Amino acid sequence: MALLLATAWMLERPRFDRRSVLAFAVLGVIFGPAFMGIYSVATQHTSISHLVFLVGLAPACSAAFASIVFHTPLDRVRKVALALGVCGVGLLAFTKSGNGASLLGDGLLLIWLGFFAVYSSVLRSMLTRYRLLFTISLSGLIGTFLVSVIGIAIGKGGAIAHVTQTSALSWYFFAGVIVLSTLIAPIAYAQAVRTAGVAIATSAAEYVAIVIGLGFSVAVLHETWQPLLTVAGSTMLASLALTFAPSGLFGGVEGERRPIA
């Protein structure tokens, strides 16, 4: 992150004001303690199937956040999507099984969804003023620094030894966590947000995550599916689909402004 920030700084030295400093601080806190911390702990206390379905609520949560903060209207379709999402979460709460799902893990993911909604909106506004590389590298540097400080403060600084026990494990950690998760994923998502908007970027990411995640949970982790989990997942997929359905689907006015463009 420091190397990326130095490169971005050489390309163009940005100007800061009080508002931009606060926004970068918010992005950094969410990128580090929220995205890395909360998400990582949540994955230890829930199943992959629960994980991908709950993360699939991100677009609906972003729409709800925009409606509250930016006073953008929520039409009937988006309200139904939110209602289905709430119902899906309720059903998931009753599908604890041997796959490792728990209320703690699911609850942490719900908290993560709230941070995601804030992050997406703040990121979109910052990308209108600053370069993508600079925005991601500065917020990422703040976030990773905070994670390191918190980890050392709570006595977990030696945890790095777990991923350096074997060379194979070290390479898996480097490729999966550092390269894919910390570098490539946020940069790709930010580019999608800047060019296509929060809604389209988030929906594309969630559909891909659901397909890959569910396939991984069945083929690799051999997670078992309860009938109620199928119902809950279907409900949440319907919520995701309705988040991007035409505004007039349930009798709304066509051309009505979308919650997040």
C-alpha cells in the first residue's frame, strides 16, 4: 500500500481539505478494522453458504443507506427487496447446522453490511475528486496500519507465524490475502464503482460471489443444505434481483430516480 501510495503521489499531488481528510479516515477505518477484521472473524463463525447469501444483501443495504443519508427515494420495488432481505436473514437465523453457522457469525456479517454501505457511498464521492490509485492506496494504508496496531495491542502480533510455518502456506497467504483480497479486489471494485456506479458494481460482485461461493461450499467444503436454507437463500436471491428491477415493476412510476445510480 505504501508503494502504491508513493506511485500515486508522484503522478499527481492531491489537495486536501478537512472534509477529504475525514472521508479518507472513514475509508481507512472501514477498509481495515471492518472489512479485514469483522469479515475475517465472521467467516470463522459461519458457513460459506450463509456468508454468500448475507453478503448478497449489500446492494439493498446500500440503497437503504442512500435513502436515509442522501434522501434519495426508495420505490416499491426496492422496499419489497429490503423486506425480502430481512425475511431471508430471519430464515438464515434458524438454519444453524454442522456447517459451522452461528448467530455470532451472521450477526457480524450484518454489521459488516452496514459498513459496506457507508464505504461504497463515501468511495464514490471521493473518486470524483481523487485518482483511483491514490484513493485506494491511502485508505488501504490507513486500514492496514490500524489492523496492525490493534493486533499488536491485543497481543496477536505473533499471529504472522501461523502463515509462515511452511512455504506453501506462505504462498497461499500471499496470493489469497495480500494480492487478491487486499490489493486486486478493492482496486477492481473501485474502478467498477467509478465507471459503472455503486449499484451495478456491487450487483456484479455479489452475483459472482454467490455463484463461486456456493460452488465452493458444496464441492470443496462439502457443506450440507437444509431445506430451510434453500428457502432462505432463494428469498435473498430474490431480494438481490429486485434491487435492480425496473422501478415500475409493482406499479411505480417509470423513470423514477434509482436509489443509487
